[in-house]
Amino acid sequence: MGQFTQKYTIVQLFEDIEEGYVYPSTSWPLHSTVVDTFAIKWSIDEMVTKLTDALKHHATANSEAGDDRFFGENGQVQVVLLDRTESLIKLHLDILTILEDGGLALNDPQFARDGFLPHATIQKHARLDKGNEMRFTALSIIDMFPNEDPYMRKVLKTIKIG
């Protein structure tokens, strides 16, 4: 197994989850990823400050749940696609631009910008249904390596949009 390093992801949680919540990597809350797994040169405090400053004047985003699809190398991950609305694409691109100032290094850059495919993974306990109207009103920074444990996740900070 390769060496694990500090990484983050930025999501819209569709459940009420408190900052500091720690959970196994196999049991995510219902969410949609806005910026997929990345490393950054900034400290957590710097990243939080930059995102908070930008998001307080940003418009929220809206989308609608669409069809189910299977992702992953072997089609093992069932997701619900979300519409690539103008507001959601703008939110995604604007967050990327902010993070690039901190030396953003995406794990999978092919899934950013033109390759961004908004979706919500179907969880054991929850899923979106076709036609659900989804609002992106707060973004959460997720620690993908809390306490140097690659099998856990932690909600570091949730930042309100607008």
C-alpha cells in the first residue's frame, strides 16, 4: 500500500453534521463533492480563512437530482447524478481558483472543471431521489487523513455561503 499523506475534500453535506464529527471512510454522510480529494500548501487555518472570505459574498447554488449511475473502475459505486447548473459550476470553479492560490494539487484533476460531474453517492442510510431539488448553502472541509488514519474522515469546518 502506498504512503498516505494529508488530503482534504470539499463537500455540501445534505445531513445535519457537526464540525468535528469523525466517521469511517466506508460510512459517509449524504453529500455532494464540490472539490474532490486534494493536497494544499496552506495550513487548515489559512484555507478556512480564504474560503470564508470568498464564500460570504458568493451566491448559493442549486441543482436537481437526476438518474442513477454507476461510477468507479468496476462500476461498483452507485450515485445519483445532479444537474450541472450554471450556479453549481460557478461555485466549483470559484473554489478551485481560490485553492489554486494555496498550491492546490488534485488527486484526480480529470474530474475538475470540464470533467466535473456533480453527483451524490447513494449511502447505506440515505439517498437522493430523481427530482429532488438540492441547495448548496454551506461547504464543509473534510479531513481525509485525521490523526494519520487513512480509514477515517473528519468534518473540519463548515462555511456558510452568502
